[in-house]
Amino acid sequence: MASNSETGIEKNITNFETLVLTCQGFGTDYNPSNKEIELAVITTQSNEAIAEQKLFSSKKRDNSKAKNERKVGFAPVKKLSTRIVKALSSTKASKETIEDAKAFIRKIHGERAESKSKPASPNDPDNSHSVSQQSYSNIIAHLKGLLLILIGETTYAPNENDLKVATITTLISTLEDLNKKESVTYIAMSKAKISRDKMLYEIETGLLATVTKVKGYVSSVYGSKSPELKLLTKLKFVDNR
């Protein structure tokens, strides 16, 4: 579901397109001296705003897909890490080695040795992107630490494919790629949003600034209580920054 802010932006762009069509309908009466609100200029501005929004929506979809793929990729890690330690515990590994491995398991599960308080989930929607990204990065780092222990333990040689060192190594590489992809798509989405918002809200040249100028001009042509102006004033524009 789109946020209220995004819904408002879509409405702004749609209403601006309607404003342009309305001005076209005024025919030769619409002949402003200000070149910034000439029909050709505001038509181009409308088309560019539509294009900017489409680009942002596309980048947002890419980021949502990357987030979902990352979530799916990381989902088995906690259960797998627990199985790894159980497999390690069944070998001739020393008590100290097993305890070191368990320490990484607690970190992967978001636990503390000295506390049983519930940690913040990297999937919690209240967390910022940077916090979420770091949480996933931490899981990868802890899994790498666990892998080093397995590599150093010569008696760790499970028959189960998903518990083998080579498989875990490949898994870590996959998780790194998933986390990087989410970050790259997030940056692309953010850049598209900045570009779109600048087009909409730039103080002098933004879409909302143009609306004010156009309404002022139409009012000067037809009058402040004219039906022509009412066609424009009924179009609502909101600053959703």
C-alpha cells in the first residue's frame, strides 16, 4: 500500500497535468508574458514530472524486490547456525572451541550472554535503513567468525551438505551479494526520490511554484471570481516533503 505522502505526490502530478490541459483549453486567452509559465514550458514540466515519478516508482520496486530477496536469503541462517554448533558439539572439538562457536550463535540470534532481552529485528519497519543494513552486515560478520572456527577444527567434517565448510562459504558470499544489492537499489531509489522532489518543490522553479504563478496569471486575465480560475483552484496541491 502506498504511503499518504506518495499518494499525495501522485495526486499533485495528476492535478498538474489537468492544470496544463485546462490552460490549453483557454486557447489564445492564455498568453503569459512570463516565459516560465508558457504553455510549452509547463507542458514539458508536466511530462518531466510524470517521467520522474515513473522512474522513482521503478527504483522503489527494485528496492522492494531486493529487500524481499534478502529476507528470504537470510531466513534459514539462525536455524542453520544452531545446527552447525550441534554438529560441532558432536565432534572432538574442545569445550573452549564449542563455547566460542556458541558465542557467535548468540550474536547471530541477536542474544547477549549476559542478557535475555529481546533485540531489535533487522526486519522491524521502525528501524532505519542504515540500522537494518548494519544488522544484516553483522549477521554476515558473525557467520564468518563461526566459519573460521569450523575451518580451524580438523574434526569438523559433517556428511550433511549444508553443514559443510564449502557450502557455508558459498552461503556467506550469497548473503553478501543480497545485502549489497539491497543497498545499491536503495541508493538508486533515494537518488530518484531526491530528483523528483526537487522538480516538485524547488522554491522558484518547482511544480508547486509554477501552480501559484499560473493561478495568478489566470486570475489577472479572467478575474479572481471567474469560473476559469475556479477550474484551477479546485485542483488541490499539497507539499508532501
